[in-house]
Amino acid sequence: MPSSGLEPKFSIRTIYLCSMGDALKQYQAYYTVSEWEHWQDAWELIDGVPYCMSPAPSFRHQRINTKILIQVEKALNSCKKCQVIMPIDWQISEDTVVQPDISVICKEVTGKRLLEPPTAIFEILSSSTVKKDRTIKFDLFQEQGVKYYIIVNPEDDSIEIYMLDSYVKYQRQTETQNFIFNFDGCEVQPDFSSIW
């Protein structure tokens, strides 16, 4: 449990057992952002559930992160309204705050946290985050209207680009190496071939 000195509230989650058709009620700790602010280590909070961000990402993860940041920054050179940043806290609601690996933001940011959805998010997979990045965060970013969600997999040197369609659902793009992003009117084409 996160160390904050504060006692968590508890919520009841209903889990349906497929084989029996019965419902099982499970008690689970529930936290809010105001509690999260007092925690000592790096945590994300999604729907009141804490996710530990420790230990720090591997050296290769950090190198890929840096190279993506450089490529996107270079591509955004002529776009004055958008910027790319490394991890920043994005508070989505009173019980959800996440810290994407890289975000492209095309709106003015004031205060210590991002309060509106980024235009694009890059997450670099690791063994401890792959499930969360591919399911929980995928659904969360889609629901919040993040236009592009880019999943980077260091295991097989691949990039998956998902873009919201007209139904506000992510569709995987077939072209990744030469993909042209439209960041709030700025068309940019980062060179992802150099990140490995």
C-alpha cells in the first residue's frame, strides 16, 4: 500500500464468475488525488486504484524515451503551438492521475499538473507495465479523447500507433515508420527508425 499515513476508503467491486453466473463482491482500497498527493514514492492512480511506478525504468527504456523525445521535438520545430514533454502528472479526475512517458501538448499548461488531455501519448512497454499500458491506459486514453496513443515495444523494436476515428475509438495505423501526425493543425513526421 502507498505510504501516506492516511487510511484508504474501500469500494466494493462486483466480479462476475463466468462459469457459475454468480456475482462475487470484492473489497478494494480506494484512494483520491488528495490522498495521492501525500505519498512518498512514484504512483499512478486510476479510478482510485494505486499503481506503483517503482523501480525506475531500465537504461534502455530511458534511452528510447530520450530518442523519441528528441525526434518529436525536432519534428515540432516549426509548430509553435505544440510541445513535447517527458513525464508530467495528468490529473483526469478526483481519483485518477497518470504519468505518461511522453506527451505532446497543444494547449497552454498552467499549474503543476496537466488538467486536459494531451494530443498524443507515448508509452514504452516494460514487463511491469505492459498489461496496464495495453488495457487500462488504452481504454482510459481513448475515453479521454487522446487523439494518438503510441505504444513502443523495446522487446521487438516495434511501434504501434493508434488514432481516434470518427466514433472516438482507437484504430491501429498500418504505417508507422513514415506516419504523419496532425498535432492541432501541425503536420509532423518524426523519424522513429533511429530510436532503436
